[in-house]
Amino acid sequence: MGQACAVCGKTPRTGNQVTTRGRAKYLGGVGTKITGISRRQFKPNLRTVRISTPNGTHKTVRVCAKCLRSGAVTRVVRVPPFKLPPLPGQEKLKSEAPPEKQPRKPTAEELIAQGYKVRKRKRKKEEGQG
């Protein structure tokens, strides 16, 4: 069939194109008048895509954008999205060096034991207490 979605069967629909003139009342005019009505077609937003069928084969079909967005069809994935091949020399660096752990922050007691001077924070006195 010509312009029809292969999944939901959406086809062109007919309607009216209404031509108006004049200024709207809320903008200070006397109102808009209809000057012409003619027939028109509302066509579906079709895309030609390659999909993978349930039995594992690939097929080119025309599918509307709504079916694509809703996930009614599964597109053929040629290259996984956002996956770039590693740059030359990066594979060796990753495989040779194990991942390093982030060093933890020493506590005040550990710093005092190492000979550092540690100042304690002064607490603000609450009003109303002597």
C-alpha cells in the first residue's frame, strides 16, 4: 500500500483547510471571518527504517514516527550508540595498571599521632545559656 504505516496501519486522512481574515475580537478587531474552505490531506509522518523481525531477519519497512518512538519496532543496530573504539595505546594502559583506590582522609587522632598540630573548631554558644 502507498502511504501507510506497516505497524499500526495509519493512512492519510482528509479534512478541511479553513482560511480566515480579519482581526480577533480580543485584539481589538471586529472578529475573524471565514473566507474559504477547501479539502486537504493530513499525511502520516512515515520513516523508512530497517527493522529486525522476530525470526532474526532484517526487513525495510515504512513506519510512522509514533511507532518508532513507542518502541513498537526494533531497529537494526549496526554500531552500538555512543561506543567509540579505543584509541591506539589505551588498551595497554587499562590492562597493565590495576585501578587505584582513592586514599582516605586521615582522622584527627592519626594526624596527632604523626606529630601534626590540629586545631579544634570553636562551637558557637547558643543564646540564652550562661
